[in-house]
Amino acid sequence: MILINGKETAEKIRQEIKAEVAGFLDTYDAAPHLAAILVGDDPASDTYVSHKEKDCKSVGITSSIYRLSTKITEKELLNTVDFINSDDDIHGMIVQLPLPEHINVDRVISHINPKKDVDGFHPVNVGKMALGYPTYLPATPYGIMELLKRYKIETAGKHCVVIGRSNIVGTPMSILLSRKSNPGNATVTICHSHTQNLKDIAATADILIAAIGKPEFVTADMVKKGAVIIDVGIHRIPSDKTKTGFRLIGDVKFDEVSKVASAITPVPGGVGPMTRVALLLNTLTAFKNSRSLI
Ligand code: NAD
């Protein structure tokens, strides 16, 4: 059984990005710049944005955080997006989700200049992804595609079952795997809350991607012998064995499924670090786009 090490792979990619950024500084005296808009004081969002800032710093990417009050109006938020859109020294922008309920998320995302939309959520970029044009890919599916590529996991002609159809994970994942590309060229089934016989369908998968948001949902009886398992879920559960008092588990019951699978991502240390590094890859691409380098 191969343990698909996302932590190690992400670190390798981080070093590659760092070298490219150093090259840009030498050649252009400029580095990629990512701006993050954070609305309100949700602790989880705050942590995510801090991680993004730290990740940028670790590779030499400049980052700026625009912290806005939870009481901000939609118009004021759109003005901030406009401000970043028009700043040529900022190459990529993210708006940390969720936003307060009085703000229309779709309107805000659609307001981002697609060229700066390094989350890959803008409808123009989602459309490009579906058509197979070069574009920014949503971070989690992008990270998973990189893992499949770097671990040389064959996807062509394989049956991939994706459990979950969210706009940020399940749906883009299913599109990317079915595209005429490598990785890709797979036969994809997408399962969701209305799927019947989910267990039976999962058990036919050569590659099973669990992005359902339910702790240890995937058990050994749902997995074909020799399948590749990608666990996207992250859940914090209480533990008396760790200093922090909690530990992380995924959507897959790792202990039993790892005995059946040919390869599996652990939680933590699997998809999570790849998601983080994928945002840096997109920011690098945004910088290159701004200088017509690609
Ligand atoms: P989501 O809640 O938006 O989507 C979950 C999907 O699962 C939905 O499409 C729903 O239809 C489906 N679903 C729910 N219950 C089901 C059931 N009983 N049977 C079949 N399908 C069912 O979640 P998300 O944003 O896609 O995230 C999924 C998980 O991945 C969460 O645990 C989240 O924390 C985690 N996540 C991890 C990363 C990472 O970097 N590792 C990134 C994003 C999300």
C-alpha cells in the first residue's frame, strides 16, 4: 500500500515555486502579489487567511490582507474588489468565504477580474475549466490532480467515483478527471445526497474521491480491493492522546480502508497541504499572465 504523501509533495512544489519567484526577482525586480479580503472576525476564516499569508511568505510571494468589518455593505465590498482589480501590482485576489449573510457571494465573486481570480471560482474560469482551456483551477481539485500526476497514478480509462458535488471540490474534481488530459480521460461517476446505492457504486471505483464532509463515511466494505483513495474531508475530533486535545480525521475510515486500498492519502498530511500549495501555483500563474509569460 502506498501512502500518498501530500505534505512531502507540497513541500517539493513549494521549493519549485520559491526558485521561480527568486528568478522573477532577478529578472524583473518584481514578485507575484496575492491580496486576500477577509470580512468579519470568524476565527476559522482568520486562521485560513493567516496560513495563506504564511505560505506566500515562505516562497517569496508578496501578500496583503484587506480586513473589513462584518457590517460592511455589499457595495463597499465590491468597491474593495474594484480597487484590487485596478491595482496592476496585485496579480491574484481571493475573497475568503463564507461572507456575512447580507452579502451576495455570487455577485462578489463575479466582480473579481477573472485574470486575478486565483481561487478559480469566477464563472468565466469555471467555464474555461469545463472546456479544458488553461485557467486557474480551484485549489483542492488542482492539488489532487498534482498528487495523481506526481505519483503517476493512471486515470485514463479508470472508473473514478467522486462522492460530493460542491462547487469547490466535488464538481470541479469530476470535470477535471473526465477531461481529455493527463491526469484525466477517466470515466467519472459523481455521487451526492440523492444518490441511490452509493455503497455499491463506490465499490466499483478504481479511484475513489471522498469529499462528502462526513467523518469516516467511507468504510472498507465500500472499497474495491486495490482502489486508490483520495480523502478530502477534514474533521476535528476530541482526543485525550494529543496535547491540543483534538486530532484530525477524514471522510474515510483510514485504519480499515488502508488495508484494502493500493494507495491512500492520509488525514492530516494528504490533500490539505496540496490545497494550500495550489493557491501559490495559481498566484504564480497570475504573475506570469500579467507579464504575458505564458
Ligand atoms: P460540502 O458540504 O459543500 O459538500 C458535501 C457534498 O457531499 C454535497 O455535495 C452533498 O451532496 C454530498 N453529501 C452530503 N451528504 C451525503 C450523503 N449522505 N450521501 C451522499 N452525498 C452526500 O463540502 P465541501 O466543501 O465539498 O467539503 C467536503 C469535505 O472536505 C469537508 O469535510 C471539508 O472540510 C473538506 N475540505 C477539505 C479541503 C482540504 O484542503 N483538505 C478543502 C475543502 C474541503
